[in-house]
Amino acid sequence: MEDMQTGKEKILVVDDLYAHRTLIVQYLEDAGYQVNSCVTPEDVGDQILECKVVVMDVHYGRERPLAGLDYIVEEIQNGRINPDRTNIIFKSIWGRDRPELAERLQRVGKFEWLDAREGLELTELREILKRSEAS
């Protein structure tokens, strides 16, 4: 969905790393987006239904290493989000070449990847959002 005042897409940021979450939120708000944020997938609730873009951290500690990715897969299976209408951006400090990610990512289908192994690069996020707005 778009914010009627700014014409910008509503974005949901879900990340347990405080520094990453606040940096992404501040960057997006400064760019004029309406942003909702939360710490874990369990905190999302119905916010996901209102957002055109979801920036989801993939990993949530040793106990739940792929909780963000698993949450998105579940929401797709339950019909709450559709990757053709919601731009899903996964953020990871691991990279995406891990074998345990392949099958889950295949179930998501359409998504973008924000690689944070070398630090969080906001110009990469800006390019992803530009592509999203153009389509």
C-alpha cells in the first residue's frame, strides 16, 4: 500500500539487531517512507498486510536461526502475503550461499537480498526500492 500523503510505499522492517533496524528505519523515514518496525517475526501481526515492502532479517539467534525466512514462508503459505504484490527483502549477515537456505528461498519465489556480511549498505537498499517502485 502507498501512503496517501507522500505517495511512497509503506515499509515494514523486522530485525532483532537494534543497530541495523534503527539505521534502516531512519534511512527510510528520511527518504519519505512511512515505516513500521518490530524486533521479531512474532511482533509483526497484521502490520504485514498494510505494507508493500517487507525488510525481514533472516536470522534470529542460535535457537531460531532462520525464523525470519520461515515466517515469510508461512505467511505465503497461509495466503497473507503474495510475493507478486509484496516486495520481500531479506537481510542477512550470513550470506545466501548456505545450503539450509536454498529450499526455503525456493518456496518464497520472488524476493530481493540485502547482504550485510560486510556491513549494512544502504545504497543497495535504495537500489532495491527504486526497482520496486519502477515495477
